[in-house]
Amino acid sequence: MDITQSLKSYFGFDDFRAGQQQTIEQLLSGHSSLAIFPTGSGKSLCYQLAALHLPNLTLVVSPLLALMKDQLAFLDSKGIPAASIDSTLTYDEYQNVVSSLKSGTTKILMVSVERFKNERFRQLIKSIPISMLVVDEAHCISEWGHNFRPDYLKLPSYAHDLNISLTLLLTATATKQVKQDMANRFNIRSDHIVQTGFYRQNLELSVIPCSESEKHAQLLAAVKQQVGAGIVYVTLQHTTEQISAFLKQNGINSCAYHAGIKHEQRSSIQQDYMEGKIDVVVATIAFGMGVDKSDIRFVIHYDLPKSIENYSQEIGRAGRDGHPSRCITLANLDSVTVLENFVYCDTPEPESIAYVLGAINEEQLNGVWEVQLHRLSTASNIKQLPLKTLLVQLELAGIIQASYSYFADIKFKFIQSQQAILDMFDGERKTFLEIIFRYSSGKRIWFEPDFDAISGQSGSDRKRILTALEYLADKQLIIIESKQITDVYKVDAVALNNAGLTQTLAEYFESTEVKEVNRIARLIAFFGSNKCLTWQLSDYFDDQQAPQHCGHCSVCSGHIAKLALSKSVTWPSDNIISSAVQELQQYLRSKTGQEISLITACRFLAGMTVPVFGRHKVKSLSGFGICQMLPYIEIKTKVFQLLNKGA
């Protein structure tokens, strides 16, 4: 069956969309490819159809569980055998997936990038031949991208280790720089980059300048002018509840959605929205990925989006059926400080970087370092995402090398009795299992293996012990549960003790900070520009085919947005600021025995959230966030002046 026949028989389409056929033919000819299609333009079909024509498994790395579940439901409806391995699987479901993978029944397996850290998964996947690696939302691999995820940097090495020679990268948002970065990491030739036009004629883009006090009225008017389903995007979780309640009070069938809502409730809201039982979802960026609803008639940004890339993704959810749809931004400069603070909050302090390097030096034993990310994040006062980035940078510099990960806490329970299991084996294997059972402590049901004791008695390493337990689990003789993932690294002690390493890493994060703040500045310039909004978007994403005057955006209609602050922001008095900093110093000194840094004081005043604040409930102090509407750079200048004056 050729790919055109597959398109018809499996998917019910007579013709390919732009770029799909070229991408699939490249893959089936053995050429790794990068496909850049607008949101809703059929990127997923490229790997779904190609997988049917490849001999072995297609392994898909996807950033969101909800996205995976939607894709699996779609594939199931088309009769394409697919599965995922994720944290929601029951024991029986996991065993069924493993069985189908080993038998070759499953054609597509979907996982998160974090799954590669799981030693059980790596042992499984290495035993299965893989035809193609697919990286969805592949811009996450680029440090120049807007959603950079450090674990994605390891995907090229994972592909190499698994002997996967064919790769497909998929994204909707890639600037020229990000595009080249992605291609270079996977050795994708320029003639195998497939980019379709970014321009969508059916979307009407509008920027409405308004103060915060006017936003409710502007939002209500905008929603009432629309017919059909819509999404209202806001920045903060609590704002979703407030705005949804406001819309309900005014007769709009709306619902709030954010990451703080329980998974089951989020799934229910999304399903009701898909079925037309909810007209408007008021959401943070947690809503959207995997929402394949073709008749969304409007997307309204109540708050400014995080970046042009986020904006393009979010408005891309409107009008996928090709019918006219409106994309409205209610804009002022009030939230710029909030957006910038998210950036500044993620930049590790030099002292925190030095702490991590010191911890590696002190904790490594014979060139091997074991770490649990959550504990190191708390101890170093670096948030988990930038901490992951720090560790990846150390890997890329050759200072540490990821060896494997294991679960610090592993326990098992018997389905069959110990004696019944032992009776199934003889010789050395039976003796080995006897040692495992003897040195596994537990209370009635669950038992925890003492790996050191078992190794000492048997001479076998942790890997063999785990393999034995996995074998028993595969045979449904025991059930295994695991948690507290521990990453194991090899350490180059000489490179680690480079005197300038802390400064080099600090400069890297500072350059990233500048880049992200500039991204926000570019966003503000975009919304306030006198050039066609649609053309600007297309040009930003390296699409030169869009008209310079679309005729259906607010600029082309003669409405150029002049953005301003709703009201002037005033500083607390110097005495109030100084008192707040002194209160923080005394409080944290009593908790930690250490003095706080200038940056910690500034983050406290700006209302930022960092691990040390959460651990010691710093938010309860009266001075927390008293300067949160003021620019962080100005807060740093002010605090520096006050502290020096006090000295």
C-alpha cells in the first residue's frame, strides 16, 4: 500500500495538506526531517502515516500527558496500534503495553522526555528495535526557543544510544535561529526542512489598548460580540477563577482552567468544552495543548502572553476549520513587570551555583555523584527548571556525565508466595532469588530490597538485582512500585575545580536572562507597532510569503495600539523597604543561620517565589511583594543604595 492509499484507508483523506507528503516521503527514503507547520495544520499525521510504512516501532517524545492521551485516542479510532508509558498506567496496563511492544504489535509508543531517566524504561526500550524517533514541540530543544527544556538537549545522545538513525522534529513556532539550532543538533540537512506558510487568512488579529479598570467591560463586550466557542487567556491561576465568575454573572457559559485544578476535573472541563457544553474557557497556558477543537471562534488575551511564540501558539487554536475567527489582545503595560519577574526569578545566584559545584565536589565518591533534584533544588535555592539547565550545561562542558538514574525507593509485594516462586527456579538463579528475598525488609505486604546487602552476599550489581525483580514482575509473580528518582553522574574532578567555573555559569544564566527580557521587549514592540500584525508574525517566523498588508488586523484597519501603564506605580518609603529587608534578614538568619544576599532581598520585595521562601514560609512576612509592580532592575538599584547607606 502506498502512502496515498494509506491516507485514504486509515485517515479518510483524499489529499495531503501542504508539506505532509514531502515530509513523509523524505522519512520513508531514510532522511531525518524537520517539519514546521502552523498550529492545527496536520503535523502529527506525518509521523502517524510514516509509522505504518516503517518496519519497527516509532518512538514519540511529547511534552504533555494530555497531548499524548488525545493522540492515542485518535490513533485508536483509526485502528493504528499505539500506546504510551506514563505515570497514570496501572500495573496491568503497563504489563499489557510491555507485552505489545515485545511482540511488535504496537507501532507507535509515546513517552515524555523524562521517561528516559527511568532505568526500567531504558532496559525495556533497548530490547526493542526502533525505526524512528519523533520529537513533538521540538523547539523545546533549542536554547534560543521560548519553551527551552534542558532534558531535550539529551535527545540526540538518547537517539545515538538506541541506534535510531531516523528522526522527525515537529514544531509550529521556530524563528530562523531556532530552526537552524534544531536541525544542527540532529544533523538534518537544509533541504530536508519542510516549512509551510505561517500566514492564516481567516484570523483577524486585534490589539485593544485599555487600562486595568476597563478590562472587564472590554472583555465582556468582546465576548458578547462573538458567536461560538472561545478561550480567554490570563497569566495567573487565581485570575482564571475571578474572570470566569465575572463572565458567569453576565450570562456567559464559562469555566476556569489551570494547572492547580485536579487532573480529573481538568479532563472533565476539556471534554465538556470539546462537546460544546462550555462556551468559554478562562485559562492559563495550561490549557490548549491537545485541544483539537476546530470551531473555536475567538481567542482573547486578557493579559499579555509570555512571548510572540506563545501568542502565535495560542491564537493558532482559533479557526482551524478555516472559518473567520477573532484574536483579541487587551493590552497595557501593567503586566510587563510580572512577565519580567518570571524571568529574573529563574536566574540562579552565583552563590547558589557555587553551592551546587561544592555539593558535587563533596558528595562525589570515586568520581561518581548521586543526586535527587528536589533536595538539591531546596538546598541550593535554585528552582528545578534552571537547576536542570545548570546540570545539563555541566554535562555539555564535560564536567559531569549522566550515567543512569534509579529509584531510591523500590518496593515489591508478592502475588505468589515466596516458596512458590523459588520452586520455579534451581541452581544459581534460585540461590540469587533467596538472597534477594532474605535481604528485603518489610511489613506484611510491601518489601524493600537492601541493594548493598544483596550485592555483598551475591556479588551481583544493582542492575542485575533490578532485572531479576523486573523478570518476576513480567511473569506476574510480584508487583513493583518505585519513587524518588536519583540521578547518577560521573564527575571529572579536574574540570570541576576550574577556578572560573562559577563565573562562567553565572554569565551563561545572565545572558539567558537578557535574552528572555529582550523577548518580552520584542513582544511589546509587536503589539504597539504601526506595521501589519499578520505580516510581522510571519516575518518573525521566517515566512516571507505573507502579504505586507493583510487587510484583517487592527493595524490594517487603522487602529494602532498605544500601550501605557494604567496608573503610575509609587514606591514604598525607604524606611518601609529597609524594615522589610531587616525583617527578612532576621527571620532567615533564625531559620538557616546564614545571611541573605542582595538578590534574595530583592526577590522578596518583588514577590518572587524561590525554594528558600517556600521552605521557610517567607510569604507570611508583611514585606513580601511590597514592590511587586515595580521593575526588578530598579528594585535592585534601590536596595543596593539603601544597604550601602546603612553600612
